[in-house]
Amino acid sequence: MDVSMKDTVTDYWYKLDCLAAWLDRVTGWVTVAMLSVIFLVLIVAVFFRYVLNSALSWSAEFTCYCMIWVVYLGASIALRRNEHVGLKFFVNFMPKKMALLADILVKVFILSFIYCMVVFGYKYVQDNWTAISTAMEIQLYWIYMAVPVSGALMGYYTVISIIRDILELTDTNLSKSTT
């Protein structure tokens, strides 16, 4: 690859990485907000149940649905920040280029899983489009959308990570990186 082509690829990668960093921040704030709302709803539910002797019928369902979103969004954040559990024992003994190739291979496998997660998650949303929750009486596709939405985020983050590894493998300068 000639120098101008490497610079162009690096510039595009930098823009994609900046978008990924922004999505990561927004996702983090949404997750923190949802956890805060869960906390507040649980405090109110306990107050109503034990002080006023009148349980809120919707609180358990609401917190459960919020927690589903928190878990899936949190998984995308962990993937972006490379904080998932991984077995790096063998990779640590490999030469740098071989370790990068191994990381790329693992990320391709992860990407294939994420693809299935998005496709089958979206199919599940479509198949259950008219399902209604019991207590809150909302359409459940709002809850089921957590799987394909977080899967799309994970897919984007994984593609960016693969591009970063390929650029690093070709000794491209990534000094503008946002990670």
C-alpha cells in the first residue's frame, strides 16, 4: 500500500474510531441513567410496599426490562473497551504480528456470533411485534430490541477493532487513536 493510500485509510479509520468513541460515551450515559432510574424505582417500590402497604404493580416488570437493556448495552461497552474475559495466556507468548493475527481471527469469530445475534434478535422482534407486557401493557418489542441494537453496536466496535489491528499489522501510524 502506498503512503497516500495508507494516510487515506488511516483518516477514515480515525473518523470511524471517533464515532465509536462518541457512541461509547452516549451508551455509557444511557446505561448510567437507566441504572439510576432502576435504583429510584426500587426505592419507591419498597416505600410503597412497606410504608404505605400498597405495592406498585409495575415496578418489578419495569426494573427487569430496564436491566435487560443495561446488560446488553453494558456488554457493548465492555466489548468496545476490550474488557470482556479473555484467555490471553497463549497469545502473550506469541510474536507481536502473530498475536495480532490471532486477535483478528478471534474478532472475526466474534463478529460472526454478533451477526447471528443481530439477525436472529431482529427476527425475534418481528415475530413478537404485537406481544404486550403483563403489568405495564407496553409492546415487548421495545424490550426485545435490546438484542439487535446492542449487537449492532458490538458489530461496529468489532469492525473498528479489526481495522485497527490490520493497520497495526501493516505498521500504519495510529497516533490519533481515540482509544
